[in-house]
Amino acid sequence: MLTSARITVIGAGIGGLCAALALAARGARVRVLERAPEIAEVGAGLQISPNGMRVLDALGLGQVARAAAIASRAVRLVDGPTGRDVLTLDLAGRLPGQPFLLMHRADLISILMNAARGAGIAIETSVEVLSVADAAEGVELTLADGRTDTEAFVIGADGLHSRARAALNGDAAPFFTGQVAWRALVPAPEGTPPEARVYMGPGRHLVAYPLRDGRFLNLVGVEERAAWADEGWNHSDTPENFRNAFKGFAPDIRARLDDLDQVFLWGLFRHPVAARWHGQRLAILGDAAHPTLPFLAQGANLALEDAWTLAACLASDAPDRALPRYQALRRDRAVRVIDAATANARNYHLSGPARTIAHAALRLGGAVAPGAALKRYAWLWGHDVTAA
């Protein structure tokens, strides 16, 4: 159905590049528009779980992704103030053969970009889309340089402040969650284990895991507070503010914060899941459709799933039937993942007696039924959009 079809993708992030690759593999002629002047090394660490890896494998990129990443052996929940283990999810031992990768976002973008160029996909930088208008005869894009283009079909992978989403749903104001997040990269101590650690404390938590052959440690700290910060990854903050937020934590993680140099801060906002994911010749995916809080490490994985599903739907049917099917396949799952991520934030930040009781229950459960916690996520990690 897609042979020689012309499709324009807005956004050269993970979802946009994956969609371009999946569409090109099915015969479409794809170009990608990116507002940045270059595809630079932005962001920091991300986690690719088995559901996302299935998409990369289906695109023929699984092997190169594994080579650029660290295979995570576990997720370890730790009591932040004492440093005591609370629960360990043994990924390697209990889910053998299911890859959980720890990698830098820039490395995944580079892999997708190289594959896109190799597939003949046109990637145009410094192209900012100001507005999108969907119609039966085509999608009109108004660009920042004054041009107006009419495209046969457009996919909006343009993130939190998506112009494509606004065209379909109007403006929807997000609300501040009362949480802010810092991110930073620091040198990793020699012998840092290949695992993600979640240091939990009253009203805050900090996630740490190694990147790039274990040379760096990715740090993301989240604090509940009334003073909000702007959305976006690239707002600078002082290392001292990050350190002060976690000064009551155990010495091992405080020592990593002593190595802070460049720190970024952003506010965590909840955006409603889009009511409409498509029009007549326009569809949205990833953060443009369903921004999620970063407490389940699924933002990139959901974008990969969306991209594959949308391409498969368009390849199998005409848009008037393919697009409703795409939304039907993806929306409920996205909502479930977002709700689970939001619940994690609450659980990580418990205080007082509730925290004591919850941590004791987790320790007991880990001792009595060590695989039970992993089974709770079978619906998430076991999902395979490439099998449909």
C-alpha cells in the first residue's frame, strides 16, 4: 500500500526516525523535517526494554544498538537515606534473553540517523514548522522561513509542544505535577555494576545507571516542590541545588553528586493523552500523542512501538481505515503505561509510617517470592507490536 507514497515526518527524534525507517522499509518515500540546525548530542541516558528492542530488532538495528549500550542485569530499589537494599529485580537471572539496554540518547539517535540516510530518507535540518492544517487534499505546513508546503501525508513526531497535536486537538494546557527533575552525567567509579539503581526518599528519588562502556554514570534526581521550573531538557541549574536536594542520602550516592559539573533542571508537567491521534492525512505519535512522566523508563519505548504500529497500519490499509486502527491499537496501552509511571512516582516518594511499611513489604516479598515483582510487568515488557 505504501509503494512510492510520499510521507513527511516532523521531528528527527527517536519516534520520528523510527517511523521514517519503518515506512521506508515498506516502500514509502519519506523525508524528515527537524527544527534544530544539526542533530546534536542532547539528552542523556535512556533505557530500552524488551518491548522497544523488538522494534529495533525488526528494523535490523538490534545488534548495533546492543553494541552501543550496556546490558542491564537488574533494577535495584534502594532506601536513599540509609543505602540499604529494598528490592532487586533480577533481569538477567529471571528474564534471560530479554534485553534491557542502558544507553545514551545520542547514541540511539545516531544509529537511527545512519540507518535513515542509508535507506535514502531525506533529512532536512533548520526547518521549523509553525502550524499544521489537515485537509482531505493534503496537509499544509507553515514554516518559520515564510514558506508554505502542502504534503500528501504528515506524521507529527514533534514532541511535547507538537504543532501537529494542536492541529488535531487544539491547545491543551499542561499542569505542573509539583515535581522537578535534574539530570547530569558524572564519571562512573571503576566496577560500577551494569544495573539501574533507584534511591528512594521522602518526597524525592534519584536514579543512577552506567553508560558508554561504564565510563559515565547517568543521574536523574526528582524532588517534590511547589516552585516550578520550565519544561524542556536543556535548562541549566547549579550543581549545588542538585546536591542540596539529596544531602540526606547515603554516602555512596552523595559522593557521585560531589562530581557534578554540568546540571540541567526541568519541571515535570502532565499533558493529557490526545483525544485524536489522527485526522485525514495527519497522525501523531510518541510525546506528541501521549507524554509520560519518566518513572517507568518507557518514553522512548512507547515512541518505538507507536512508530512501528503506525507504519504497519498504513501499509495494510487506506488511511481512512488504517489511522483509526492505529489509534485503537495504541491509545489504551499508552494510558496504562502513563498511569503506571505516575504510580511509581508516588511509591518512590513515600514518607513516615507508610514508607516503613511499604519497604518492609517489598523486602519480605523479595525474599519469599523473588520473581513476583517482575511478573507484575509482564504486560509491559512482554508486549510485541511487531508480531501483529
